[in-house]
Amino acid sequence: MGEKRTRKRMPRAVREQQMLDAAVRIFGQRGYRAASMDEIAELAGVSKPLVYLYLNSKEDLFSACIRREAAALVAAVRDGVGAAEGTSADRQLWDGLRAFFTHTAERPDGWAVLHSQARTQGEPFAALVTAMREEMLAYVTSLIAAAASEAHGDPAPSERQVAGLAQALVGAAESLADWANRDDSVSAKEAATTLMNFAWAGLGGLVEGRAPTAPGATPGNR
């Protein structure tokens, strides 16, 4: 009697991640509209019906890609800050920026899905990215507030000042990530250094206890 051989089935979770890997690459490089399920299935090494069986539709597949890449980016930044736990808040902010630019450089297709594709395809895709961005803003806001509080205690900078700087920092980080991903010569450290140098006038003012002012503004008209 011949030996019966059975092929070990790949666990569903592993197969699904394989499909998401392929989808992120295709969506990131070709765009949501131009991407086809045939291309994604071929790159993943599975049949198109299996992609539909696991992820229902192109819209659901794209949403799953956004959720995965958003969670990975937020986790990378939090891990970067966590690695600097016990140091000053401004050092934690620096390490968080380094982690952000390292992650977006290592996963350019994922960043393209989040920053270029999802935002331009309407709802519900844009809402998923907005939720990720709000979480990132809240986290950066807490780091800036902690850095200012460590430096000069009471009176603390106003919530509006801190929130404005957080908005500026996150927006600049997004633009710099696009720049760095278009130019292979730009390292994650260089991108982070550029942003810190650009932002430090405002951040430094908060850390040192100086409220930011516009040129020519008087203390009573800020």
C-alpha cells in the first residue's frame, strides 16, 4: 500500500495576511481604482474566489488594508516612544518621530494607502484614516504637553497652544514622509531631524515657558 500524503493547510489568519500584503502593494503602487482583484490574487498566490471568500469585496479588502496599516503605524510610534520611557518627554517625542519615519520608509506602499489613496476615495475609507490621525494627534499632544510641563511646571501652556503645535507637527510629518519616500537618499533620521529643527522654535518656546507669538505681536495681542 502506497504512503498517503496530505498537504498541510495554511491557517486562515496567515493566508489572510498574505492577501493583505499583496493588496497593500497593489493598492499602494497602482491606486485603489486601477487595482484589480485579479492582480491581488495573483500576487498573493491564491485564486480570486478565495480572496472574495476571505474578504468579501474590493471595498472590504481596501478597508482591511487601511485598518491594518493604520494600526501598524500607531503601534510603531508608540513602541518608539516606549523605548525611551524614563527619559525626558522631548526625547520621547524625538524617538517617536524617528519611529514614524522609519516605519513609513520601510512600508512605503502602506503609507501610500493611508496618505494618498484612502483620503481621496471618499467614505468610509477617509473616516478610517481620520480616526487613525486623531489618535496620533492626541498622542503627540500629550507628549508636547508633558515636555512643556517638565520644563517649567505651572502655569502650563494653554491647551490651544499645545493642540496647535501638535496639528502642525503631525501635518509636517506627513508631508516629510512623502518627501522621504520619493527620495531614497533621505534617511528616517534626516527626516526626523529636519522636522525637529523646523518645529523647535515653537516647541522650544513651550518647553522654556514662552508663549508663541507672531512677528510684531505684543504680549496682549497674541
